[in-house]
Amino acid sequence: MNPLIFTTILMTVLLGTMIVMMSSHWLMIWIGFEMNLLAIIPILMKKYNPRTMEASTKYFLTQATASMLLMMAIIINLMHSGQWTITKVFNPTASIIMTSALAMKLGLTPFHFWVPEVTQGISLTSGLILLTWQKLAPMSILYQISPSINLNILLTMAVLSILVGGWGGLNQTQLRKIMAYSSIAHMGWMTAVLVYSPTLTMLNMLIYIMMTLTMFMLFIHSSSTTTLSLSHTWNKTPLTTTLILITLLSMGGLPPLSGFMPKWMIIQELTKNSSIILPTLMAIMALLNLYFYMRLTYSTSLTMFPSTNNMKMKWQFETKRITLLPPLIVMSSLLLPLTPMLSILD
Amino acid sequence: MLKIIIPTIMLMPLTWLSKKNMIWINTTTYSLLISLISLSLLNQPSNNSLNFSLMFFSDPLSAPLLVLTTWLLPLMLMASQHHLSKEPLIRKKLYITMLTMLQTFLIMTFTATELISFYILFEATLVPTLIIITRWGNQTERLNAGLYFLFYTLMGSLPLLVALISIQNLTGSLNFLLIQYWNQALPDSWSNIFLWLACMMAFMVKMPLYGLHLWLPKAHVEAPIAGSMVLAAILLKLGGYGMLRITTMLNPQTSFMAYPFLMLSLWGMIMTSSICLRQTDLKSLIAYSSVSHMALVIVAVLIQTPWSYMGATALMIAHGLTSSMLFCLANSNYERTHSRTMILARGLQTLLPLMAAWWLLASLTNLALPPSINLIGELFVVMSSFSWSNITIILMGANITITALYSLYMLITTQRGKYTHHINSIKPSFTRENALMALHMTPLLLLSLNPKIILGFTY
């Protein structure tokens, strides 16, 4: 794509999300979502083949439906409150419709079906933008309406998302689908604590974005989209295998890596609000996620998979320069001792 | 405590910056020096704990375990030299880094005051151990072994995290030094029963309790020698240590909640000892004998009498040294014949008489011969369980007999009789191996002169 046009489209995506995050008028928020959606379709379709066309179409249809539902919720809110300012939602119906719309945008169960298929159909870089940047806008709206969300619906969606994210990823070998199911599960964790402490949602989002960025960059670095091709990294850059191990263990939420911090804080917040069974169940279901991460580490870092002679061809190509990979890796694995600093968020 | 933790962390740069022919010398020497520092902790002046800071403390229970941990690192390094000798330099350094990281986490776990900090470090010990087992083990079964190890422990310990956080919300602090003074009886309710279960199951899986012990034979057998040593000697004791710490907060539910686990342990120790009599795999035999000894520790911790606590602590230290020594001996066989089958290398006394002397001493301490500290531990446990209920003497007596049976079975199979014709060309024992066994045996024998230091805080 022409670099100038690509930059314009990328800036439109950024601008759309910024408009969503910074507006106080509901109509502007809807406009921001639409701008974001329309501009990201060309980015998803960077390579022009039927698979990306299908993925982009699915993405467009689901997100457009969600935007329409969002518009309906906005109108019902307008009808009952008489004003367009974004504060809490004044009508339970509008709240439920808005929560469902935002869940569709995020990929929470039962609206998660588009996430694996869309992520699989697009290139790694587009998948990166899809799973990290696109989550910021709906999450910011959820943050702002959090006092008025129906707790039952949100918690049901959260727990089901963690379940689906765990179980769905078990049978996958394609890395992008694995990242998609991991995203569904992490969204579940984020929305579970939304009503109790939205700050922790933002913390989880931050750490999730760091870890997903790291993972995708490691995948891009070794140009691998399947488990099999990831298992050949020991041939080319053995150091990457160690980094993949550390980042995957961090995503699974193992102490002492920084992926444990959001889980720990969320469990703490939930138990402070006297729900004990819920965080126990959530924590145990996160182990399903850990299982397929472990499977990836087994084939990549902890064993040396047999590789054919073709793999030695990879030595001929220059390694891609990945910006910001070292700081990202450090941040996605070593942040746990900084947990006491979270007290500044109160 | 930083005087132990910082040198241990600095062992990592030492490894990476050493020259090729100096890595083993440097790391073994410095880790021996660190263990000498930790010996000073054994001087516990009063009944209270020695408090180094708000975050670290050591009391008569954790000091012997800490000394055992730091003592074991040089021994692990000595034991790993042979099987790593053919690996490239970076992999050797990675291995030593994993061992050092594990050591750091273990030292911090045993001296943590805050229970959440204890939890995080307890979980943190899983990662280096998993990497050691899965990356450097020798058979394909090691992958399954690593998964079992990780997931059994995590399933048990996630409820512990929730329980610790809810206790912190209820009582305001999880600092262990404070809790021992604040202790009040837990009210009797269903949710407190689940709290008890949540707190104890993590340690039960780690010990391991008989019904949850499936990870242990896999992990011990598939791990390389240093992994087996640290698993058997220290990581199992983490469970015992955690149970000893957390039962102070869990009264009075323990009086009735402990019954199922007592039954499982009492029956389990007989079962696992009996299985040892039918093992063909040497490391598997030692692994099941670990389960059996740890079942005694579980019984001791759950009946909560002063003598049983003394027995539990002594048994943990004694078993740590003994089973680590047995794994080293099994590994010396494995390095020569590359097989763990017992009958494949028998009659070794004729070929390696000095090693046979170490086999004899290790088997004798394993079956708790007087006056070793193994006997002191087992005897205290048997006595206190007899006073708790007279009938347990039958099971305990049967267990001691069966332990003697399989220890002698192991000794006689590997050492006595005519040697097999295909091992007449094995290499003689290295000085390193003899030194390793001597360094295991000497503390064990010397402690029988003054067992007071390992008897824990109820002495």
C-alpha cells in the first residue's frame, strides 16, 4: 500500500479511538466507533486474498451490528434522561443493550465467535492491532458507564468468557487463534472486576496489551503462524525461545512474572467484596489457558523439535528489526515487585 | 537475611562471567561459602523468632530447613557435573542459573514473614523446577511429568491464594509474626470448613498426600539428578513447612477436619511402602519411599502435639539428606549403565566397595536405624500418634517393618550377590562422587550428636 495512504488510514484508526475515549457526547462516541471500524477494514485487508476478505467482512458485520445496538441504547438513554452527556446510563434496558453492544465489540462470550476466525484470517501485524488497540475504545466506554452496568449479566459474560477462552484454545495449533482465545479469556478477567474497581480493569488491560504486544512481536520476529513453525526458532535465534517461554508463562499468570499481578489484584478485589467462589473458579479456569501455553513452550523452548534442512534457509534472511522488543519483554515479565506501587491508584 | 540472599543472586552473574574451565569450581565454592553463612542462623537465642526485618525472619523451624537448602546447592552442582559435561557452555550456564534462581526463591520462601509473599515465592519455585525437569530430563516421559507437576501443584494452590486474601481481609494482616499473637478460634461454619480445605490442600498436594501423589514418581524419575535432589530434599518440605505455619491459624477446625487426611496418610504410607517392594526402577523406588516418609510428616503435623512437631521437623531434615543421598547413589548407577533398572547393575559391592559403604549407610538411615536423626523423627511421630490413638501403632509398626524390607531389598539387589557380566567395565567411583556422598552423610551423622537444633520450635 502507498505509504501516505497507509499512514492516513492508520491515523484515522487512532483518531477514531481517541474520539471515543475523549468525548462527552454520546453521538461523538458513536462517530468515533464508526470511524475506527471503517478505517481498520483496509488495514485488515493488507494482503488481498479471499481469506482476509472473509475475515474483514465478518469483522465489519459484527462491529456494525454492535454499533447499531450501541446507537439504540444511546437513543433509549436520551429518551429517558433527556441529555446526550456520557454519564451513567439511566435506564436498565439501555444499560443491558449497551453492555451487550460493547461485549460484541470486545469479543466477550456469547459474542466471541468472530474473534478466532477474524484473527486467523489476517496477517500477524493486523492481528496485533485488532487484539490490542481495538479493545481500548469499548473498554473505555465500559469504564465510564460502570456504575450502571447490570452486575449479573456482566459477571455471567465474564465467567463464560474465561471458560470459552480456556476450552476453545485447547484444540488449536494456529498461533493467531491461540492468541484470539487468550484475548477472550483476558477480556473475561477484565470485565469481571469492572463493577467493583474499574482501575483494576485498566491495570489488567495495560498488562494484557504489553504481553500481547510482546507475543505478537516475537511471532513476527520468527515469521511463524503455526506451532510447528514456531518450534523451528531454536534453529535461527535460540534466545527467542527463552523469551517466548518467559512471555507465555507470564500470560498464563504464573508468579513471579508480571502476568500474575492483574490476577492477584482482581482476586483481592473480588474477595474484598465477599465473593469467594467466583475468583476461585476464575483462577482454576485460567489453568486451562496455562495448559495450551505450556504446550507451546514445550514445542518451542523446552524441547528441540526436529527440523528439516529447509529450516536452515532461514539463516540466509536478515532478522527483522522489531522496535521496543527488549523493554516490552522486561515489562511483561519483571513488573511484579512493583505491585505495592498500585496503592497510588487509590 | 540479605547476607544470604544477595550472594545467592550474585551467583548468577558469577556463572555467566566465569571462564569455561572455572564455572563449576566458582559456583560450588561460593555456594559452599553461602551455606556456611546460613549456619549462623541455627543459633536461636530465645523461644521467639529472630526477626531480621519486616519481611524476613527465621525461627527454629525455618533455620534448619534454610541450612539444608543452602547446603544442598553445592551438592547439586557437584552431582550435575558429569551429565552436563558434554553440553555446550551456554547450556551449562543456563542450568546453573536455573538452580541458583530456584535456590533464591527457596531461601526467600523459608524466611518470608508475610504469607502472601510466601505464596508468591512458593509458586515461583515451580518455574525453575519445571524448566529443569522438562529441558534437561532424559526420557520422553519428562514432558508429561512436568505437566503433572505444574498442574497438580497449581490446582492445589490457587484456592490457597483466595483463602489467604480472604483471611487478610478478615484479620487485617498476614504477617506471620503478628498472627501468632492475634490468634483466635475460627468460628464453626461451612465456609470456615472450606477455608480450612483451601488452606491445606496446596500443602497436601506438595507433600504429597497419598491420593494426590501421582505427580511425584513421574517428576522424581524424569528429572535430572539436581532436579531430583532438590525436589526430594527441599520442595516436599515446603509443603510440610507451609502446613506447620498455617495450622496455627486454623484452629479448632483441625480437630475434626484432619481425620480424612490422617486416614489417607496412615493408609498411604503402608501402600506406598508396599509398592516399593515391587519396583523395578531404582529412582521410582526412592520416589515412593519419599511419599511414605512424607506421609509420616503429614500425620505428625495434623495431630498437633509438641512431640509430633518435633518429630515432623526432625524427619523433614533427616529425610531431605537421606533421600537426596539415595538419588545421588542411583544417579551414579545411571551414569554408568544409562538404565534405572535395579537388577541390571547388581553385585556392585565387588566392583565399587567404597560406594557400597555409602549405599549401606544411606539404606541404614533410610530405614531409621538408631541413633540417626531419621530414627528420632520417626520415633517421635510414632510415639505421639500412639498417644493420639492406640491403634495407629499397628500401622506405624507395619510401616517401619516394610520400610526396613524395601531398604534392604534395594541394598541387597544393587550391592550383594554376583555382579552381572556386562558391568565389569564400568568406570571406578570418582572422587567427586565420594565427596558428594560424604558431604551428605557427614551432617546426617553429626546431627545425631546434637539433634536439638533440628527439633523445631516446640523443643
